[in-house]
Amino acid sequence: MSIALTPAQNRFLRGAAHDLKALLQIGGKGVTPAFLAELDEVLERHELIKVKVGAEDREARDTMIAELVAASDCALVQRIGHVAVLYRPSKEQRQIVLPRG
């Protein structure tokens, strides 16, 4: 079950992610358990991240991004080309305060 964001929250997160660099990159091996463990750790620490997806065709990228969202229980904020912006609030220390509604 992924997180549901309102349009205002989505817009806020897109703006916050604008200047971020991609922290993770998926290569030819695809989504592995090791990658998912690293993704979980990075999401817990940063809450809002960019992931670069190295697949060549669009369908493969979409499939990998859908796998990431489902496996890490996060929200897909935005997807542009090879880069996906993911958000999941931290369980320990929340840093990002989302606007209401």
C-alpha cells in the first residue's frame, strides 16, 4: 500500500525535489534485495529522494519504478525520463512537513 498524496502535497514535494541529486541508481541487474534494503535506508534518512533508472526502454523503466514503489511502500511524486522522485515519511525523525489538503 503506497502513500496517497493530494495535488497540493505533490506540487510541494516536486518543488522540494527540484535541486536534489539522484542518490541511488538502478543498473542492469534491476531491482535486487540489496538495492531495496539500501532504498529503505535512504528513504528513512532523507524522506524525499531521486532514483535514476538505467533501463533503456520506457516500459522497463515504468516496471522498475512500479516495483520500487510497491516494495518500499513509498509514493511516486514525479517521473521525468530516467529519474523518479520518491517520498516516504520517516518513522523516526520526520523532516518534511507536508501542507494540508
